[in-house]
Amino acid sequence: MVNRTLISIVDDDQPYRESMRKLIMLLGYAVEAFPSAADFLASHVLHETACLVTDVNMPGMTGVELHRYLLDAGHAIPTILVTAYPDEVVRDQALKDGVVCYLSKPVDDDYLERCLRSALQPGTPIEDNS
């Protein structure tokens, strides 16, 4: 049986967005991918999204800003942040704000899978991978 749980990806880097889309599909999830926060927010899948995987550093609205916007708008979508430029201050604040995981690119496939499971089943422990 195919898992129809929808994971949305927001990343301005098209090759990375596409590779992340393929990886998450291989893990058995339905996936929608967007080049910007604005495109995601304007999409028909916003309310169907079970988990959001978003880049931290994007033009326009960053992944951190997108997470905060969604919370403020009443859309508490479990969020996984991904970045090529890890920053401990941003990481610590994002985790305090309720982000499920803060991952560095390139993402470890197994750790991403654990983060997705934790996002979709709150209370599932994630072994720290930092």
C-alpha cells in the first residue's frame, strides 16, 4: 500500500529540490516541491501538507520565516529545516520555536527518515545526529 502522507519541499535550489523530492518519494511518501515560500503558501496543498521540509536560506521568505508565518497563521505544520550554512544560533532558536529537525546539507538519508517519522508521529525519539 502506498503512503499518501504528503510531504512538501520548499527549496530555491532546483537540483537539490529535485533530489530531495526523489529521496522522499523513495521513502514512500507523496511529495510536492516548490521553489519558494510564496509558491508553497499560494498552493492548493498547504492544508494537506503533513510535514514541511524547507531550506533555511532562500530569497524572499527564509525557511525560518516560513515556519514562523505558518505558526502565526494557525498552520502548525511539522517542519524540518535544511541548510548548507549551519548556524548554531539559528538552529537553537528554530528548535525552540518547534522545528522538528535542523539538518545540514548534504542530508544524511537515514537521519532525514527518522526526522520525518518523528514529525509525523510526535513523541517518536530522534537520536541526535549533530
